[in-house]
Amino acid sequence: MAVVSWKEILFLTGLVVGCYWNSLSCGFVFDDVSAILDNKDLRPTTPIRNLFLNDFWGTPMAEERSHKSYRPLTVLTFRLNYLVSELSAASYHLLNIVLHGVVCVLFLRVCRLFLDKTSSLVAALLFAVHPIHTEAFTLPMLLDTLRQVLQGKDGFPYAVLQTLLKLIVLVISTLLLVIIRVQVIQSQLPVFTRFDNPAAVSPTPSRQLTFNFLLPVNAWLLLNPSELCCDWTMGTIPLVESLLDFRNLATLMLYTFLGLLAHHSLRYRHTSAKTVIMALSLIVLPFVPASNLFFPVGFVVAERVLYVPSMGFCVLIAHGFKIVSHTGPLKKISWLMIGVLLTTHAVKTFNRNWDWESEYTLFTSALKVNKNNAKLWNNVGHALENQNNYAMALRYFLQATHVQPDDIGAHMNVGRTYKNLNRSKEAEEAYLVAKSLMPQVIPGKKYATRVAPNHLNVYINLANLIRANNSRLEEADQLYRQAISMRPDFKQAYISRGELLLKMNKLSEARDAYLRALELDGTNADLWYNLAIVNIEMKDPSEALKNFNHALELNPRHKLALFNSALLMQELGEPKFWPEANRRFLTYVEEEPDDANGYFNLGMLAMDAAENAAAEHWMRKAIGLQAGFRSALFNLALLYSQSKREVDALPVLDELLHHHPEHIKGLILKGDILMNHKKDTKGAKVCFERILRMDPTNVQGKHNLCVVYFEERDLPRAERCLEETLALAPNEEYVRRHLSIVRSKMAAMSAAGQPISGERVRTSDEEVKPQGVNEGAEEVAESEKEGRGADVGKEAVGEKNERKSLAESLGGGGAEQPKSVDSRQTEQQTRGKSTKEIKDIEEKRAAALKRLEEIERILSGD
């Protein structure tokens, strides 16, 4: 029985914690971004079954862009971790430390089966501190069963039968797993480019020689982990193209060494044979699937796949230490050497953790080891790009194109960065270079089998760039259609083309493009959202609301769908929708607590429902978040005015006009309050004169100024003013009637010998009131940029709410995000309407007419 003492467990655990505690300060880097940050399978809203249908990054295994890495149990642990701490990187790293400590203890216990107490501890300590370790573990123990069969242990037929039965069960279960694996990936192998694994597309014998040379490369990383690199693809390891290449000697030496060890252990039944065979098994068996020897994989060398093979390496080192330490003259030296080895490895591991602190530190450390890998230059550029340091990022992207001139992705990165630097000409040139590197169409050969799907994004990026020029929209459409002709299932091309068609006002074609994209990905909430935006443009609000609801069924926290669907419910003008609209706006502000637009629209809903206290609260909240929010300020002032709180309205109007001195409706409302409630005719006159300076054709401002002249007892000037107003609006009967009344009054006063100016002409105790603000409240959605990364759309400042827009994110060297309706990304806005419904507008019109009647009554009085 292999016994491990508590002292050994504590010592091993303490060593692991000491070596890896600084990893707790590291963030999510490299594959973590796709596997954790961007993986929807971790979210509680995603069905559990998706974990068994999607790959390690959350991409459906059936899709070609999937890399076919199937690890549902690993993703399940990520999901459990997400439930506890969501996206706190420290908790994920802490779990890795715990798991590594458990593996070290288990490894020590396994080593006790074939090593003595001291040697097994040495093996476990070396495994605990080895710098090569990055991923989780597994401990296949099939070899022990096979050894018993080969040796005929016990010699009893029943024992042999029992062992054979175990083998049969293992073989059948393995075959079942293989069949299930093939079914999951739908008999499709992952699509890799020659940059991912250059040897995989090389001719014979270069392919075989290079793949075999990778074995001593991996062995050297275990022996001397001084130069570690997170990525070994592209030009990191040059191809071995000839038998005369001296690197073949390393391959020959490794095979000779392993062969001699195996031969010696199997032929001579000495006491160390079991140890050596176990070590070789731990090295070889777990490594074979990732070795490229039997089938290509998506990498050249990966340190993470050496986690289990390093156990066998540690066993061999410990076994050698055992032999040497039993030799008298070398005993002290062997202890000194193992002490130095453990110390240097522990220090290297601790320092290596700092390299993984961020993507920038990770990839710059890799460039110190290897400068011939264009992917590393690109990744440093991406890290700088994420920091908005585009100028420095451009230098790295350009260096990537120099290191690997035929790298399409590098030229795409250059183009995108030039675009971010507003250098459109250079951006287009870079995209055209990338486009020229695309393989030419070969008749009869399926295009998708020869091109990495993300490389087709060059057409999307180029089209997104040139469509900013309205004279080149057809040219952009041609690029989208070219991408679709190459891959009829290219979803992003349909999405981007749908946005372009929307811009070209080809609404039916835009709708068809989005419907085709939904056929390819019906579970994409962003697509349902985009289709709803098209429905709004097509004046089909009921269908738009249905599609918004589809988006929210797939993603109940879809921020833009929440906002715009609630806005649409306001616009429909039916009170039955108001509670749900209110709920969606409340959910939206939970997601975006710093967005003033959400609180403003909650205030507008409350105004619609005549809930004045709630309306005031939400408007104040919006103004507190966004000083100078013109719509919130105006509507709050209007709310006070309608609630007979004119004194409270004036300070709000002053603040509005301080930020927006040209706000005509604010000036009209202020003039109305000053004239009718503050009896400040001069102040009201200033407001109306300011309006006419900005807009001499403003009928309402002109008419109200005429009323001021009437209040000032200047009837001739009031007459001239009304004549000018009538010339501006000859169809306005109320102006014609008022002019007639003034003229009648002047005639009557002249006949009576009374002066027609300079004295009070009002014979009633009531005040003459100017025409009020037309049609009630205005509604404005201030500028808002939605941000994750995602790049989403902008809303322009205007007199009406504008729809927020969304673009679908493409990561890595993928397509830039189209600047409009669509993940990521996006500046084209889709307009909506005022949320004040027709019924409310009619009420405001009725109120305005009532005030006109009052003015007529006063003007006609004697």
C-alpha cells in the first residue's frame, strides 16, 4: 500500500502555493479570452446540453470554424466557477493551484508503487515545480494491466480470463468514445491553415522529417525549460526539408535513447525495469495523440500537452538520482545537483507566472524567445490595440507582414489599424494586398476546403471601409456578394450586406439577408434584433416587436433589444404595453446603470401614465448622470409647468438654456411662464426675440411676440407683427382672426378718439396669454456609445429617440465590425419616433386650441 504522510502532503502543497501564488494576480490571456470571457456556455442562461454539443470555446462542433477541441467536463468546471465568482480571474487561477496540488499528491502516491520513499518524493517535488506545466491533468494506468497479462501473473486461468475481460471492456468503451467523438464533430476534421502547422501541408519527406524532429524539441523543453514560449506556430521551427539537415541527428539520438531504455527494461528483468517502463509509458502514451505523427493537430509544439509526459520525465530523473546517490563518491554531488535543479525550476516557474499577467507581457516575453513567428508580432499588436495605442500596434502589425509577407491576417490587421488611425487610403491598400493573397478560384474545387474561414473576412473589412463613401455602395455590395459566392453559409457576409442594403434603403433585400443569416444561426439574438430594426424601417412595428421578443427569449439581458423594444412599446401608444415597457427599461438600467437614456425613458413612461412623482425622480436621475441632458431638462420643466409648479420649472429651464441656448421650445416655455405667471413681460419679450434671431420664420415665437406687443399697449406694432406672422403662415386661421380683432380694436379706439398706443387696452381682469408649447413634450436620446468590446452603435443627438444599433463581434484577425445595425460595431443609426403617442398629442392640441380661444376672447373685449 502506497502511503503518503501528512508532512509530505503539507510540504508538497506549500511548495506548489509558493511557486504559483503570484499567478492569482494574472488576468485572462490567450485562449482564456475565447474559453472563458467570450464563451456563452459558461453563462447560467445557456442550456447545460450545449456543453456537450459545443467545443472548448463554445462554438458548435458541427461548424467548420470550430477547432473540434471537445472538453465538456472542463467547460463544466468553468461554468461552476462562473456561478461562484463570474469572471474573477483569481478564482480560476486558485482552482488551478488546488488541482495542481492534488495531482502532485496523487503522483507521489503512484511513484511509491515503483520508487523508494526518497526517490518518489524527489519525482513529486520536481513535478510540482517544473515550469512546463499549464493545464489540468490525467493519470492513465492502462500499462499496469497490460504488464500483468504479458507476465502471466499468478498463472491461473480465472485471473487471465478476468484480465482479458477488462481489456475487452476497455477496447469496447474506447471504440464507443471514438464513435461518439466522430458523431459530435459530424465526421469533420478541424480546418487549420499552413500557418498553424506548416509541416502538416508540406510534401514528403519534409512533413515526416519535421514532425519527427518535433519530438526532440519537446524533450528539450522538459530537460531545459529556460526558453518557454506560448506559441510555436508559423516560422518558429523551420521545416526539416532534407535528410542532410543536421537536426535529424537530434531525432535519431532521441529514438536511440528511448529504444535502448525500452529494450533494456523488457529484456533484462532487473528491479528498475518496472520503473523505466512506467516512466516511458507516462511519456509516450499521453503524448502520441498530440505528436502529429498519426494525424495533424492545430499546433506545432504546445507546452500544455507536456503536463502528463512530464510525470514520466520526473520519474526518470528521480530514478537516475536513486542510482547515482547510492554510489558513494557521487552521493553528495547528486544531492547538491537535485537541490540546484529544484531551486532553479521553482524560481523559473515563479518568474514565468509574471509573463502570464497580461496579454502584452505574455506575447512580449515570447518575442524574446522567438522573433520569427508573425503570430506573436500580431498578438502584441492586438494587445496594444486593446489599449487604444494604435500607432504602436501598427509597428508590430507591419513587422508581422515583414516576417511573414504572405500572412493574410497580418495585412488585415494593418488595414484595420490604419482605419482606426483615420488613414483610409492606406487601410484600403492593406486590405487589397490581403485580398490579392487569397487563393484563386479553381473550377470544380470547393473553396471552403482551401481557405480559412476568417480569411474571407478581408472582403467584409474592405467593403465596410469603402461603404463609408456613398458613391461606392454598389462596389461594397459586390464584395459582400463575392464572399457569399465563395461560401454560401458565410453568416457574417449576410449580416454586413443586410446593413448595407438598409443604408441603401433596399429594405426588402435587407430583410431577406437577415432571414438567410437566421437560417444559418437561428439562436443568435443579435440577428433577431437586427431584423427587428429592419421591420421598424419598413413601418411594421408589430413584426418588429415579435423579433425583439425573439432576441430576448434567446438572451433576456440583451441590452439593445431591451431598450429598443421598450421604446417601441411606448411608440405604439397602447397603455397595455406600458408595464412591460417599464419592466424592460428597469432591466436595461440594471445592465447599464450609468446610461442616462434608460432613466429618461422611464421618466417619459411615468409622464404618459400621469405618475408625476415617478417621472420627476427618473428625470432627476437622468440629469444627475448626464449634465445638460436637453430632453430630460425640457421635459422636467414641462412636467413642473403642467403640475402648476412654474417656480420650480424656471431654474430647470435656465439650466437647459445654459447648456443649449438655441433650444427654441425651452425659450417658448420660459417666455410663457414669465409672461403669464411671473408678469415679466420684458423677460418674455427677450425669450421670443432670441427665438426669432435664431429662426425668423418661427410662427409660434413670432405670434407670441405679437401678444407681448399687445400687452405693451402698442397696437400698431402688434398689427404689423401679426401681418408678418400671417405672411409666414397664411393658412393659420387663428393668426388671421387675431389680426382682425386687433384692427377692429384699433378702429373702435380711433372712432372714440382714444389713442391706439401708450395706454392699457385690456378691459378684462384676465391676462393675455401667448400660445403654449406645441404638442407637449419632446423626446431626445442623447449621444450614447455602447461598449465590451464589442463595439456597438451610436445614437445621434436629435429631437427624437434614435435606435441603438449592434454589430456582431468577430475576434482575432476577423472582420472589422460594420459601423451600423448589426456585434460589434457600428456607427450607422436607425431612427425611431417620438415616444409620445398620438392620443397624448391630440390632448395637447386641444389644450393649445383652448388657449387660443382665451386669447381671442381677451382681444375681442371692449
